[in-house]
Amino acid sequence: MSLIEIDHLSVTFRSKGREVHAVEDVSFSVEQGESFGLVGESGSGKSTILRAICGLAPVTAGTIRIDGASLPAPRGPDFATRVQMVFQDPYASLHPRHTIDRTLSEPLAIHGISGSDARVVKALEDVGLPAAFRFRYPHQLSGGQRQRVAIARALMLEPTILLLDEPTSALDASVQAEVLNLLDRLRAARGLTFLMVSHDLAVIDHMCDRILVMQNGRAVEQMPREALAEARMTTPYARSLFDASADRMLGGPARP
């Protein structure tokens, strides 16, 4: 049994009097400890799948299961202790008037978990930031440092699954590899399972064991990392994505 199972998922929105089929009949599974990538152009539905898992997008058909159990609507407090999401924009995902200490302590307070001081210091250490950052505000941090704080916040409740929505696309190229390597190390150290969204095949190749290519809300092709690295895709759309990213994949982030 897979840790994450997406079975014939569809998500439909209503916009300006018409229906928008953001995701149509998509199925895939993610094994425990695996890093699984969703890749495609903007509007392909990949981020909508992450939002559907979190209960932030309306599931109109299909099922989402974690460890064999269908997710309740709305999501209960247990969901947050098992699944956390890291968003694309570290400038928008942190409250500008909250110190880093408050940002990291808040999930613990909500769930009644004690020992927040030690946990906050350890979380900062785990993402490569000094303890003195506890009392800074987001505007005092660089983009890469903010995203490290966002990752630390996602790990405060010790989840087993991280949903990563373009976690480096808002960062400078020089910082992207550092954050990707950090995520790789955390997955290995904590036995985490990743479901990662990106429009960039170079990032997906760097991070993911298997890949699902999406186009216009539908699953186009699924392949292991080896097939991607060897350009053994079978559909024209997947081939076009590869060709567009070929240079970055050859000179992309070095593996840790």
C-alpha cells in the first residue's frame, strides 16, 4: 500500500459563470520515503493537486488517501501533524509582523506541544540558520533565509509528508541549489516523503525519484528519474519540456 494515493482525482472551479476543469481524472501513488515530482507548464493543474490534498481546492471526483485512509473534509488536526506544505513565495508565506520565533512556535502552541524554545532553536539549526535569527522579522532576512524558515515551520510538527509547491522558483539561481540540497538532506535524515511541484525539469531531475508530466489538467506521462535523465520520454509534450530544460539539466544544481 502506497503512502499517498490519488485515484481518478478531478477538481473543478466556477469562474465568471463557467466551469474550469483544473484537474481531470488524475491518478498516481507515492511510496513512503519517495520524492515524487509533478511537472508541467503554468495552468497544468499540478499545484491544484497539492491544494486538493490540503483541502484548499474542491474535489469534484475521485479520492485522496494517506496511508490507506481517505481524507476527511474538512481536514482535522491530525492532518497537520502528518502533512505540511512549503509554498512558492517565501515573501508572502511568512507573517511580516511576526518574529521568526513566533512563526515557528505557533504550530506547537496550536497543538499543545511544550518545549517550544528548544524546538525552535533545533529547527533553525536543522535548516542552517543561527539561533539569533529567532528574534528577527521576515524583512530582515534574504529570500533564501526566509524559505529556510518556511521549511523549518513545516517541520515543527514532525510530519512524514512535505508538499513542495515550487519551493525555489522565487529565489535567485545562486540560492536555489542550496535550498534543494537542504531539502535532500532533510528527507534523508528524517525519512520524509516529498510530493513536489515544479515547471522546471532540471529541479525535478535533481530532486525526484519518479515524475508525472501534466498538461491542461491531465496526466500525460509518468517516468522514473532514469528515463528523464536518458531522455526516454514517449509523448511529444514531455519531449518538448525536456528540450526546453536540456541546458539547465546538464548544468543544473549539483547533487549533494
